[in-house]
Amino acid sequence: MKKRAPSSSSSLALAALPVARSRLRLGLQLILCVSVLACTLTLIRICSRSPSPVDLVEVPLLAPPKIAFLFLARSNLPLDFVWHTFFQKAEEEKYSIYIHSEPGFVFDRTTTRSPFFFGRQLQNGIRVVWGEATMIEAERLLLAVALKDPANQRFALISDSCVPLYNFSYIYSYMMSSSKSFVDRKDVRYNAKMFPTIPKDRWRKGSQWITLVRKHAETLVADTIVFPVFSKFCKRQTGLALGAKQNNKEAAQKEHDCIPDEHYVQTLLSMSHLEDELERRTLTYTSWNQSIDTKDKRSWHPKTFEFPDASLEHIMEIRNINHVYYETEYRTEWCQCNGTFVPCFLFARKFSRSAAMRILNEGLLGPFDAGAFLFTNS
């Protein structure tokens, strides 16, 4: 049977199919382009009404950055009246207060005369054994709580026997003008117990009383490598162990080389390769009593300032110190802050209550009304 030839109308219809498909494809592409253009124009209009990236970054910074004052106390704060005067003249939005004290100790009207300290104690405090790793554990707890406030940008560790040498305004400007932490550092005899976790070339020593920028505070809190080594090997010696070592100077020196609060922060920041971000000094002045035998460093201890030591002239001498001499390196370092030469110290320790009262009466922190501070607990 012969196949029928397609009619002329069918031929035309078949020929028109590719054209129709082409036009449909072109129409879809045109619709897609128009949609993309419309979306683009809409986004441009939205962005023109939205804050710039700079504005978005600046929004959280409308509140001023704070200094977190981290008080490390045995129980109460015996010099609370000094700090009351200090904070009384400060702008409340520029500082925070945190206290680590013995577990269960509460700062209220029965334990402090300054309302600035009411309820500022940590709830998760630990029992600190001086000379053991619990000291640096307490410091890390203070930093961890203070870091919860994003406004805290500087972190100053303060002794319970410490006094400020300047008013709040000066100390705030001083700290905030520098992008570096203030961490005293010396290269000292290596404690071989720390090998291999802590290499010899990263072992450091310095003052416990540090001031950190936020980045370095976060480094301390996040540490899971260096702290466990200190916890394991740096332990306070019992009387029996000390008696066995009293005639062994080498053993005693090795024990002295493992004081956690004088080594941990400096060693951790060294191992974290952050030493270029540090001012190599502490902001807290300490006067050290030296033994008759200058080679016997073990008998060194901080001198306590009593009433006769707290004259305005003596305090001004401390204020005017502008350099640090590193005996072991035969080197003098002039104190700088953001490239500007400045006095070295903002705080000093250890002060008795009578000495602290004298510096207030001398007007060191501004006008002081003792009667106004000694309020009754009502």
C-alpha cells in the first residue's frame, strides 16, 4: 500500500513548529532577564536605604569600651574605702568589677562599706592555695566571667592590697590608648618538668599583676594545653619536703622555678606567639625586700607600705618612674604607651590600711571625705 503524501496544510503546520518553539524560548529568556533586572533594581533601592558596612560595625560601639577590674582577694577587700573613692569619681559605663574570693564569701553591707562591691563576687569561686595552680585557675575564672560582657575590652588583675596611683579618668585614658597588653617578662632558668609540652625557648617568668586586651584574655580562657601542665607539676611543698630541701639549694631553686602565677601567663602568651603584642612590663609597682645575701632570691618578698611610707613625696617618686631596668639583661627599657613616653605604673602594692588612708588624705585621688564614706549599715 502506498503512503499518502502529507497535505499542504499539515506541511505548513510542521514547518511552523520550530519557529514557535524558538519564539517561546526567546520569550522565556526575555521574562527571565526582566525578572533579574527587577530584582537587581530592588536590591539597589534596599541597599541605598540600609546603613553602610561601617555603620553596622559602629552600632555596638555606641557604648564606651570598659575596663574590667578583676580583684583577687583572700576574703574581703581591706582597702575597699580607697577603691570606693576611685569608682565614685568614675563614669559607670566605663568599668566593670569582678571579685574572686573564698567560696561562700558574699560582698554585702556586712562585709564591705562600699556598695560598688555588693554582689560582685564570683559564684563559682574556688579555694586558692597560694603558690599552686589554683591561683591561676582563679584568674582564669575571673577572665571567663568578665568576657561575657562584650563591652569589656581591658582586663586588669588587682591585688586586695593594691591601690590606684591616679584617678579613674587618667587610668582609663592610659589603658585605652594602647592596643597592647601589659605583661612583665623575663627569661629565667627552665623547669625541665614542663618538657615536652612547653619547650625551653618558650619558658617565661614575670609579674602576676597583668593587664590584658580582650584577645589575650580569650587566649588564657581557651587554653587547654599549658594550664594542665602547670596544674600537674607546680604544687606547694609540704613542711617535710621543704625541710629535706633546705640544705639543697639546687632543689630549692628548681622549686622556685615552678611558681604558677609568675610563669603561666607569660609562658602561654609566648607559646601562642603573641609577645610582639605586649608591652613588656607590669602596671603595678611593687617594692621588694632583698635579703642580705643578694644571691638568695628565695627570701625576697613584697614590702608592705606603712603610714610613714605613704607620704605624697614618696608616692610622687613612684609616679615619676619612667623606665625599667632588667638586671639579667643589663638593659633599660623606657616606658611607652602607643609610642608615647609615659609613667610606668598606674597601681602599687602592698599597702596597709593606714598607708592607704594617708594617700587619700593627701588628696592623691582627689578630695576625700572620710566621714561621708563611713556610712552606717541601715
